[in-house]
Amino acid sequence: MSPRGAKGRCKPARPVDRFGHSPALVASWRRLAERALREGARTPFYLFSPEPVAERIAELDALDLGRPATAWLSCKTQPLPVLLRWWQRRGRPIEVVSEFEFRAALAAGFPAERILVNGPAKHRWLPRVATSDIRVHFDSPSELASLLPFARRQTWGIGLRVRTSAETDPEDPSSPTQFGFEPAEIPSALRSIRRAGLLATSAHFHLRTNVPEPAVYLGALEQLASICGSNRWRPEYVDIGGGLPPRHTLDRAGNRCDAGYRGSLEGYAAVLRKAAGWFPGLAGWWHENGRFVSAGSGVLVMEILDSRQRGGLRQLICDGGRTMNALVSQWEQHALHPLEHRRGRMQPTAVHGPTCMAFDQLARRPMPSSLRAGDHLVWFEAGAYHLSWETRFSHGLAEVWWNESGKLTRVRAADTLA
């Protein structure tokens, strides 16, 4: 999906929109959407490609982090079987947080040693499906007590998730999140693990989505290093979770979500290089950056069904929208381009989905006044959490199309009542 110049090098291109997309990138997604429609796609539909995922992973792999790093695929971010199989064929590992995802990873062919199990309350489901040699991060004292016998019998690689002070309830920052061990619980947890004849070989924390700047990671790593040092805990691996913001997205105020990174991951890399010396015996970093890796790998294509004028605002009613297909539009702005090349003056426009909720507003911005019913709109950065949060509100789930090596395939049909 990246424009290429001579000798395979990227050629700089003037952004075509305020989200920073190049003309070539927008044109390539338009061509794919047009091709899918010619081949029988029914709107609304998602269109995904693994090439942008490969580009983001290559960017992460190229960083000097002071230690080797492993990128785990965050299954919850884009739970698409064809993507899981594509990732598995490349010998890369996957992170799961539920029985559904664990079974999906096995079905995609991941060997046990390349599956990492995170998330809360897994002691209620993991014993039903667990195999030997998986990796598990315990999330609470009760989970640890329940699962330690399985870990010993099935030779799991184990670790602890630690809640750092930076992890607070987004709706009430004075309250902690519900995940991980409190620092005061770590000594007892490590004693239990040692009594079982095991070692906690990894330490895990996860700050949140869209971590605003690299310095936030530095504070969490410093706290984790202090916890490890005071407990004589020397994990081989530190799992810093995800949180890197995706490219080409804006917050509701119109600021780039990755503004704190200044267009580069070098600040993030510098933080990890600095922190590497705080963990004696550290063999490597793990990270699970779902949104950064997957957001740009897909678009949502919708048809305009109706339009109306309310004072100075034009309202477009489409067959896809926030309620069904793009919940992230509640707190993020993504590029939205007409598929047909419409000209004319720009006018204030609200783009709505087809459901009977005023909440169902995908975007509000100037758009060409010549747009009309039957035209199509393409919503960009639909590769992260769109399928995860898709709903059947008054409608079925949308079609999904996959483009790999020039082959375009419908990998999920639209829902029917049959």
C-alpha cells in the first residue's frame, strides 16, 4: 500500500488529506474498493490487506531497543481468521485474552509455544482448553492459585501482570484499573510460584490504548524495575503490552493521535534502550501493539442511501456507520473519502449510519455538495477493533473482503436470517 519510487525506495508524496495519507495510498484503496464492487461486494463491507501490517511490523523490527524484541499479534484487535493464518505462516506468535481467541489461534495452526494468554479471569476457562508449553501471564492472586497446578503439569512459561500507577480508570482517573497484581501482592505471588518449583520468567504491564508520548512508558518501566528489584525478581522478558497510537488518526479535537511521537518511533526506542539496563538478565522485550500494527490494514466501504438538508447542514444516510461498524468514531476522526470523484463546493456534512439512533454519526466535516444517493464513501483505518466491536443493531454483520498478493477474496458473507 506504500507508493514506491526508483530502486524500491519510498517516494515522498504530498498528503492528500489532513490525516497525512498520500495520493497514492488513497488511490490504491479506491481501486481495491471499486474492484470489490465489480466482483459483487455488497455494502457495507470491510476490505483488508496484510501489506500494511507487514510494513508496520518491519518498522518495529528495525528499531534498536537495546535488547531483541518480539511482536505478538493482538488477536482481539483484528480477529480475522485469514489474518491469523497469514501471521502464523510467518512463524510469528499470537497473544489471546479469551477462550474464543485461544481456540481461534489453535485453529489457525499456531503451535502452543507461540501462544501467549493474557487477560483477567482466565482460570474460569483456560483449564478446559489449555495444552502444554503455552505462555500465561497470571492476572490476580485467585487466578494464580487456581492455575498453578496446571502450569506445573503442562510446563507453561509463566509470568505476572503488574498494575503500574499509570494504569487508571479512564472514566475516573482517581481509581485503578481492574487488571494485574498490585505491587504489594507481588512478594506472595512469587513465593507461591517458587514453592511450586516454577519461575516467573516474564513481567507484564499494559498502560492503555493511544499512549500519548514515550515518556509515559518510561515512568511505568521505572516503577516495574523497582518492583522487580525489591523482590529479587529477574524476569527474562518484559512485556510492555501495546498502546502505540496508529498513524493517520485524529482525536475529537483534531489533533494527531501520534503527535507525541513526532512522526517517528525513535523516542519509544530510546525509552526501551534506557530501561534495558534496569532489568538484570533481560533477554528481550515483548510488545502487542494491535492498533499501531493493524489500523491501516483495512477500510470500510458504504453506500449513500439518502440525503437531506437541515439549515446549513447536509445529512447523508449510509448503509454503514458508527453503531454497526465503526465505534471508534465516537472518540477518533478517520479519513473519509468519496469513492466516486465528485467535485463542486464543499459544504458542512454529517455522515450517518442506517440505524434509528442519533448516536449513529460517523463523521461531521466538509464534503462535496455533489455527493448523492448511490455514491460510496470509504472510511480509512478500519483495521483495528472494527470487527471486534461490530454490531447487529437492526442489521446483520457486514461482508469482509481480503486482498493478498493481488488476489481479492470474500472471506465472510453478510449476515442473513437463515
